[in-house]
Amino acid sequence: MALFGLGKTRESLLGKLSRAVVGRSTIDEDALDALEEALIGADVGVDTAVALVEAVQERVARDKYLGEEELKSMIRETLLESMAGQVSGPAPIVTPGPHVVLIVGVNGVGKTTSIGKLASYHQRAGRKVILGAADTFRAAAVDQLKIWAARVGVPIVEKGMNTDPAAVAYAAVEEGVARQADLVLVDTAGRLHNKVNLMNELSKIKRVMEKIQPGAPHEVLLVLDASTGQNAVQQAIEFSKVTEVTGLILTKMDGTAKGGVALAIASKLHIPVRYVGVGEGADDLVPFDAIAYINALFA
Ligand SMILES: Nc1nc2c(ncn2[C@@H]2O[C@H](COP(=O)(O)OP(=O)(O)OP(=O)(O)O)[C@@H](O)[C@H]2O)c(=O)[nH]1
Ligand SMILES: [Mg+2]
């Protein structure tokens, strides 16, 4: 597995970059257009693509000829510069615990799976983890989280389906305190019919958590499906209006050529990417690192 699951994105992007310049002795308008198309195709975002093409154009005006390898390393360096100072990777864990994390996102993006993987990740780091099944919308959601809890070997707090999500969240934090857990990870439903409902629900969950553990939830992680490209960016914008999102998990990077979306997110939103999901297994979660990500994209 390539780092950050970027295999498909890299193959597609580098292939197009290469075709954009092959057999040319100068980088002309056509080449620049093809270059821009390649970047937009990888979902780096229009702003980023335009900025990169402008940087290439400037350089070509000075240096006349730019070979393929030079072009790649130039784009890579420009991206590295633009990402300088970007905060990324896991947030520091609040101690004394429990450090409470609320997981949010629309249907099917990978929330429950990401919680399973996060539980495994933190457990491997020697932390005591507890899960809360506050997606009470359907029985299968609770069952799915129970399966993950059993698989990873961590306790779970659940009250079945159709119970008040806030009551489950409350009980999960309470249990976390009682068991002296380091982390409480709480699943939520992504299917509340409208923004106001969702906003009220999340506010209520946050309010009850804070009653037990001051500062909780310490993180609200928004899960985004990278394969939806620019839709993911839009979801992040919409969710930020509903609740304060402190970080992102970008899932399904393994199966997509739109992995450039992390760059679009970085340039458009000021929300750190915490982790990247690169598969369905317990170990398929990688802490994000902007520099390593860009290097992997052009490696
Ligand atoms: N390839 C791949 N599949 C993933 C990844 N993350 C999640 N999935 C798959 O995506 C599907 C949906 O994941 P869930 O975790 O159920 O998503 P959810 O957001 O909890 O969905 P709802 O609770 O229905 O809203 C499942 O089949 C997961 O196995 C990933 O990083 N890579
Ligand atoms: Mg779920």
C-alpha cells in the first residue's frame, strides 16, 4: 500500500503531467492547459491548480525549456511552499483523560469504520479506549460498532437503537471517567433530515458531555470520503456552519484518483487533516502529514 493510499492518484496525475509535456521543446499554451486539466482531475482544487500553472508559466518565461522531471519537482516544491506551516496530524491527547472525540459526517463516508480504526490506532499506542454508539438511528449502526469493539477488544457503551443519542454520549463519557479511559470515541448518525435538526442534536450531545468532563468534546472530527472529490470540500464547508469542526479524517483514499483533495481542503479550509483512511482493515488509518503527502504524490 502506497503511503496515504495515493497509488491511483499519483499514477493518474503523473501520467497526465507526463503526457502534457511529452515531445515538446517548450511549455506552450496547450501544455499549460493540459497541465491545469491534470491537476484539476486529481481534485487539488481550481485555485491550487491555477496557482501552480501560473508558477510554471513564470518559470518557463525565465528558463525557456522545462523538462518533465524539472516540471514535477517544481510543482512539488511550489506545493510544499504553499503547505508550509499547515498544522496536520493527530491532535494532542488531553490529560488527565478522558479525551473525548465526537465523530460526525454525512451518510456512508466511513464514520463507524474510522472509529474502529482510531480505536485500534490508539490502543496500539497503549491508550485505553471506550466507544459510544450514539448513532441510534438504526440497529445495524449499533451492531456495526459492536463488531468493531469486539474486533479491537475495547469496551462499548450502547443503549440500542432509537434511544436518545445524547443519553448514549453522556453514558459513554461517564463510563470513560469511571474506567479512567484515555479516550472516548463517539459515533453519530449522519442522516438528520435538516441542518437545524443536526445542529440541535450535536449541540445537545456536546452540552451533556461537558457536564461530566470539562472541555468535552475535545475534538469534533468530520469524516469526508476523498473519492467524492470537491463534494467533500463542500461538506466540510456545510458542516462547519452546523458545529465547530476541529479536524478531518479523509477516508477511501485507497480507491480513488481524487486524492489531491487534501490539497484543496488545505487551501480552502483552515481545518487540519488529522488522519487518512486507506482501506477497510483495523490498521488502515494513517496520521496525516502534509509534507509526506506531497512527497508521496510525486515520489
Ligand atoms: N476502501 C475503503 N473503504 C472504506 C474506508 N473507510 C470506510 N470504508 C467503507 O465504506 C463503507 C461505509 O463505511 P461506514 O463506516 O459504515 O460509514 P458511516 O459513515 O458510518 O455510514 P453510516 O453510519 O451509514 O452513515 C463501508 O463499506 C466501509 O468498509 C477506507 O478508508 N477505504
Ligand atoms: Mg456508521
